[in-house]
Amino acid sequence: MSVDETQSPRTRGLGRGLAALMGDLPAAPDTQSSAATGAPAVPGATEVPLDLIRRNASQPRKDFDPEQLDALADSIRQHGVIQPVLLRPDPEAAGRYILVAGERRWRAAQAAGLHAIPALVRELDELGTLELAIVENLQRADLNPLEEALAYESLRERFARTQDAVAKAVGKSRAHIANMMRLLALPDPVKDMVRDGRISAGHARAILTAPDPTDLAREIVARGLSVRETERLVSKRTTPADPAGSGRARRAGAQTEDDADAAALASDLSEALGLDVAMRLTSPTSGALLISYRTLEQLDDVCRRLMSPR
């Protein structure tokens, strides 16, 4: 079995379209082998010389683990390329192709010494190419959180897509898209920690609005804090001190059940809106709700939701 075996396709968005484009066909060990690659033949696939294929410059995945590539190359030497890559004709060079999905297989096939690779060729534009590349990587869980966020941002900026449209295209919720894209506002040192897995996306979102996210990220790594522990640490450091003479503010360090309920509600609202939401209690029955936005598009979206007729 190849190291690069695909997971079951999603049933939303382009997930189903990807399965159709790729033929949705498992490898059949009793079919005739490809002469060029030694792999079982796949109906609809054709052998394409590796030197006629160039990588997709918009490929969301930037980091490829050398050890995993070596393992896949060993598998390809033994079993061939089990699943074809997906290509589209290169609009700038007749007879050549651009890789849409399967860059890891393409790289490993080169490392294994192959001269050609089984491929499915489909007519796709730039938008369809990027969407399918994102979906394939999401299905394989190949993207780190920063790569995923940058892919969504690329769809939004290059093709003028709203977050709703991006969500529908890749089969994710709008809240998920918004929450992932929030990671792009992190300082570069924190992005590096997310990219190499020292902290998770959950950790990063918890410290995003803190005044010192980089210091907090280093503390998370040093102390091995969980996401929940990180949220409590951020809450403790961002709770305003009790003003002199104010009987409405909480005493320092005195957390009540109301505080916990407010924090949980703020978290739910943040997930639903895809924005930072904070609640400040001034009494058991009153308080303030703060919704933070970073672009006019986000403000317009909040206003539309609040003013839409029920």
C-alpha cells in the first residue's frame, strides 16, 4: 500500500468534484501494469513524462517532509504510482502540463527515478485549480494551519471571493474559514511556531488578541500548556484591574460562575461570527458586548446579520 493513500472524499463543496475528477477509482491489483511506472493501470489515466509537468505556483502546501518523501519514493520503487496525479494543460506552453493535485507523488516519482507518471488531464482554469488543490490537501490533512489560512486568503483576494463563497467551495463552515484566516494577523515569530507545530491553531487563536502574543507563545511552549490552560492564562492577564472606588468590578483573582458563563458565551459567539468577541459584566444582569473587526467587509457582514429581517 502506498504511503500516499487518499482518505475518503468529502461530500460537500468540491470534495465530491475532486473525486469525480480523479476518477474515484481505487487501485486494482489485478489490472495490467503500466509499462512506464510498474503500477496497476487506472482507467482514464495516461502516462505523462515528468519533465513535461511543472508545479502549480499556487499550490497551498509549501512544506514537504523529506523523510515522508523518501518513504513514498521507496513505496513507488516497489509498487509504482498507485493513484494518478491530476494535471491541466499549460496555457503558456503547448504539450506541457501544470500539476493540480499530487505534488508529493510527482516529487517522489522523480526521486524514485521514474521518467513518467500516470495522470488524469482535465481542462481547468486558475480558480478551479486552486480550489481543487486546497480540497485535495484538506482531505489528506496535508496542510499546516498557516498554509490552510494562506490558501483561503488567496482564494478571497485573488478571485474576489467572500468568506461564504470560500467556505462553500472547499466544503468548510464559514466560521472555520474565518477562524483560520485570523491566524494571519499573528506576529511572525508566532506564525513560525504554528507552522512547525510547536503550538496549535487553538493556542494561536487564544493569544491572538493578547497584548504580548509572542511572549505568551514562548511561555506556552516552555510550560507545555493546553489550549484551555492558555485561555485561562490570557483571561487572567487581560482582565482589567479593579478601579479605585468602583464597586462594580471583580476583585482580582475572584472568578465567579457568571464569569465562566460569559466567557463560554463569548467563545460561542466568536466561533459563529468568525470574529473576536469579548463580554464585560458590570452586574449580574448587565454588561457590554465587544465585537472586534479588522476589515470593512467584516463590519458589513456583522451589520447585515444584525439588521436582516427575521
